[in-house]
Amino acid sequence: MNTPVYDFVHKYAGQDVSRFHMPGHKGKSFLGCEAFDITEIEGADVLYGCNGIIKESEDNLSSLFGTAHSYYSTEGSSLCIKAMLALALQGKEDPLVLAARNVHKAFCYAAALLDFEVEFIYSKASHLCSCEINAEDVKNAIENSKKKPCALYLTSPDYLGYIPDIKAISNVCKEYKIPLLVDNAHGAYLNFLPRSLHPIELGATLCCDSAHKTLPVLTGGAYLHISMNAPKIYTENARSMLSLFASTSPSYLILQSLDLGNRYISEGYRDRLLKTVNDISVIKEKLMSEGFFVKTSEPLKIVFENENATELCIHFRNNGIEAEFCDKDTLVLMASTENNKSDYERLLYAAKSYKGSKKRALKEKEFSFKAQRAVSIRKAMFCEAQTISIEDALGRICACPTVSCPPAVPVVVSGEIITDKSIEIFKEYGIKKISVIK
């Protein structure tokens, strides 16, 4: 597969040109990559108004994913989340979105900027990142909603690797003529499994992937996918909705990385991915034979549920292994086709040498308590606010969501009342201060 963006930039970098354009480094080496860091000069195309090399590269991407069109983002899935919600809500008055509760905080920022109402769907979750809902839950939520929702929004896979039955849920959405939007940030690779588990393949209308999370793409590289079955207006307005929230200075380093990612996928990726999935499956079995509880999850995650997960994480770090995420009772490792045999050998050696408890964490805390909303997300996020101690926050109204990334899933969403249960969870995640309405 050709790489028009990468080729253009490298050709330009090899020419004897006096750069009287941005950026200010003028191609001189400070980090080492500056020669290839350009702006939207003649011939380089314009990301959100493209008709040249970027459009050609995006067409390559669209053919790989089987979409009406797939668009690049150099600002991660956070940008794509805002854009796909804007597309789904265009022309709607007083819009309502149904969403599984484990949304990324980027969804909350989108709700504030686009001023839509949210009704959350809850499950009996035993972790902040989880909301394990099914088609029946979705059907009930639609039937019991106070008005017809403009969209259903899911996070799949979630941070712990859970994938709901997207196919069955998409069928419910089609029955009620509601677009299905999926934050698939952790699942760009799912399209290239022997049986695709990608949301677009399974019936989603719109979907975002963080290419950088599971593919060899620079941090910030992401995709916005539009299904072949989506209304035509989505493809007509996608670039304008992306540009509404995006920087006017996209990173050409990230664009080249996305462009090269197409070639990487097209040249034997499916076979490499299948081998990696099989290798990880074997490793999971070996870890369980050592006494660890490894949660069932999507193929590229290894998720430990352990009563001393923090201690296990430190042990791994001391043995040269850095995890993606860890809290008191959950440890998440993310793999890709670029992990190698020595990585897996190191992991197994570290696991075998661990002397601490291997018992599964007891999931006594319930994270699915239904929050009480006092004001809209938009009003709360743009109000006059103050930062106070968690100990003083009981009964106050959350202003901006307070949670780090990872996992970036809010304990309390803007506009909700802070309760004893939420304070307990804040403390568990080491959050000592919170922004509340003044």
C-alpha cells in the first residue's frame, strides 16, 4: 500500500529549501525528528479540507476498515468522540444521549460543549471502568427514557477488556432507529482478527479508534470511522465537525505515522496479529497455572484481579515490566504485535518469582450506584467553581470531573451530587481534591 503523506514529507526534507514557514525549528535537529515536522505547505494538503495526499491516505485507511470513510485525527480519540457526537446530534433540538456509565471524561467534555442531556445505563459493576450491559438493558433503557434518545453511546472494549455484544445491541438500535456510537479507542486491531470484532463490522454507525493504543502509531494518532449504512449527511459534515474541535496545526509527524500504519496493516498484519493473540492466550494459561486470576478480556489485554495488585505492579516494575494501569485490585497489561518473545519470557519469569498473594481480589464495593443529577453537565462545567477537600465535599455538586488518565472514567460526572459512596471511591483512587459548584 502506498504512503503518500510519508513520501511527500521525506522528499521535502531532502530538498535544499529555506523554510520561511512554521515551525520555528526550521527543520534543524533538536530532538532529531524536526526535518520531518512540517506545516500545511503547498502540496502537503490540509487535514480537515483535504483533497490531495491526506485524502489519498485516508482512502487507503477506509479500504482497510470497510467504511464509507475513515478520517484521521492527530489529537486522539478525544477529538473523534466530540466530532461523532456532534454528527449524531446535528439538527436535533434538546437532544438526549443514552450512554453506558463507564464513559471517558472526553464524553463529558463533549456534553458540556454540545449541551446535550445524558441518561446513563448502569450495570452491577465491580470496577470503576466497567459497565457490562447487554441488548436487553439497552432496549429497556430506550423504552423507559423520558424522550426518544438521539444516540446510544458505548465504550467497547473498556479499560479492563470487556466487549459487550455489539451486534445484538446494534440490532436494537436499528429497531428504534437510533445511531450507535462506540468509543473503540482500545480496539483498532479488532477489525483484523480472523473474525472481526470491530464495532463498524458489527453494526455501529460511528466509531473512533485510538490507532496509537494497539497499532504502531505515534501517540495522538486516531481514526473516526463512518459506517457504509450511516446517513450521507455524516460523511458530508465529518470534516467540519472534526475541525470544530481540532487544532488548526495538525502534527505531520503523527500524520506520517498514521500513513505508514496503513502499509503496516496491509502487509501481513493479520498473520502477525493472529500469532500474537495465540501467544498471549498461552501466556494467560501459564499465568493461571501459577495461581494468578486472569480476567476474561479482549485478546490483547492481560488483566489480573489480585488482592495486592499494587504490590504486584511494583514487583513487575522492579523486573523491567511497566503496566498500562493499576489500582488496588486490578492490573492491566496491554500487548501488541510489536511485543516480542523476550517480553513474554520476562513477564513469565517475573510472575513465577512473585512471592506475594495471588488471591483474587474480593469485589465488595459496588461502583454502579445511580448518581443524582442537580444541574446539567454544561451548566456545572462552565459555572463558577472552587476546589475543596474530598472530606468536605459531601452533598456538594461536582463541577469538572476529577479523575486522572488512565483510566479517565469519572467517579462523579459534572452536575451530580457527591455522596458517601463516591467519596469512598475518590479516596480509593487517591483523589484528595475536587472541583465543586461555588
